[in-house]
Amino acid sequence: MNTTLQDRIQRWMEQHHFSGSIYVKSNDTDVLKLRHGYANRSDLILNQWNTRYGIASGSKLFTAIAICQLVDIEKIQFNTTINECLGSYSFPHFDSGITVHQLLTHTSGIPDYFDEDLMEDFEELWIKRPMYHIRHLEDFLPMFQNEQMKHSADSKFHYNNAGYIMLGLIVEKVSQMAFQEYVAEHIFAKAGMNDSGYFEMDALPDRTALGYIDTDQGYRTNIYSLPARGGSDGGAYVTVDDMMKLCERLLGGSLLSTKLTELILTPHVEVSESTAYGYGLWMTKNQDMGEIEKYVLMGYDPGVNFRALIYPDQSLYAVVCSNQSDGAYEIISEIEKELTSK
């Protein structure tokens, strides 16, 4: 263990009242393992090494892996259209030629059920449709399926949760399994992620951290701020150890064939001069060489903050899970300063 780094990050967590767990590995060696704060503030239950945390959109990678597995066994292709897979659903204004690839890369042009251009607060979603009704992927459809296209397919990148809901529906149609069951059997079990799952907010298992939203008046939990159960656009629960396993297994080729592993990690759409998006994850390019410098997973919901980094050339992995609305980005940036030259 890097005791100097450990002491520095420990002080940072205490000074900033961080709540969550941190795991960093380099070349198969543990560099940092820390936890701080409370999984349950009312009952004074501390966060532990095996505490489960929500990771919001960080779990879009699971959806991308599921799709790539189905491509691997030739059940679908990346150019398969929504009309071919989801023809039984009504999308009256959507381009029927939208492809799986476009959904994966946020270039489909479909409307999102949470559009940051139109809404500032994720909690606004549940005013008309209570969150406790959202337990299955089909429950999300009324929030976007009858809306107009936001832009033409393949014309631009626009981050889109609804697109990943549609990908989850494709997984269900093709595999004949509920999406959450498919991920549990074909991804979590395969990666040894024994503590992970898509748990229902009103029936959380033991060792699961409650998400906290801090306000000027105090704090509240996020039980009324998120869907009752997460779906293919986000909302899984993991431990930092499980998420480390996922990252290592993915890059090690244990979850997909060599060809599909390369494809999921390929920059498919340019987001900015230095940032690109693959399938279910972000990546930063070296501006001088144009090569991939790091892969980034991130997730943000009320009471949820998650960040994971992979530096492939350095065999460096970092995972930060938090049961507060912020802190993961800041703390992982501190870790980067110490462990990389960037």
C-alpha cells in the first residue's frame, strides 16, 4: 500500500466529509483501499469494504456488454434496427431505421425522458409519474415513446438515457430474459461480482448504503428521487471490489471475444477534441499522440456519485463509490495527481 497517498486521501475525506469507498490497483497490486462515512446515518452504520453503492449511469457499461455479448453469439448486429427488434412497441415519431450502434453511441436522435436542456432537476421527472411505478423497463416508455425526434439519426452526439432503455428492451426481446436477470447471469456471475445487483429501493438487501441528499436544512435520503428499481440506463448497486473485478475482466477479455472487447473500447464518436465515447464508457485521448490515455465511467444521481478510471498503458485502475451527491470526481482527481504524470 502507498501509505503516503493513503494518509493524504484519508485527510481529504475527513476534511470534505466524504462518504463512500475507494479502491485503487496498479499492476495487480493494491495501492489504496479506504472507506469513510455512513451507509446509514440514522442507525450510525459505517460504510465498510463490502458496502454496496448505487452507481447510476456507471452501469450503462453493463448494458453495452450485454449487447456486445448478443452480437458475439450472432443474435443481433450493430446495424440491427429498432424496427427489427422492437417492432411490437409503438414509437410513432421515431426513425424506424435507428440502429443498435446509434443507441449505444448516443447518436440515435430520439428524445430523452430526462433532457438536461429542458429540465434542471432529475426529481422533476416524478411529479407526473411517481417513481414507485418504475420497476420494469417498459415502465419508462410512456415518458418518451410518443415524443418527436430531437435530431436526425447519426447527425450528432447527445447523451441519452432513453436510448439505453431501448437497448435493455432489445436485450430482453433477444434473450427472452428480464434485463436485470440477464446481467446477473451473464455479466455479474461471469465476472465474480457476487455482491452486485439491480435492487429495489424499497427492498434493499443488507450492506447497501442509503443515498443522501444534503441540504441547507439537513439531509434526506433519495428514496423519493429515483426509480424504484434501476434499469438498463443506470441504477445498479455494486461494491468497489466488484466494480474493480468488472473493469479487470473486461480489459482482460473474460466477458467478450477479443474482437468485441476491442469494439467496446474503441472511440466511436468524438465528443470534444480530447474526449470520445465508445460503447457504454467515455475515453480521453492523448492530444499529442491521439491514442487512448484513459477510460472513464461515471454516474451521478441525487444521493449517488460514482467514478472509475482505467489507464490501460499503466495497468492502473481506480474506483470511487459514494452515497452522496458529490465527491467522487474530486477525490479521484486527487488520486490521479499522485499516481499519474497528468
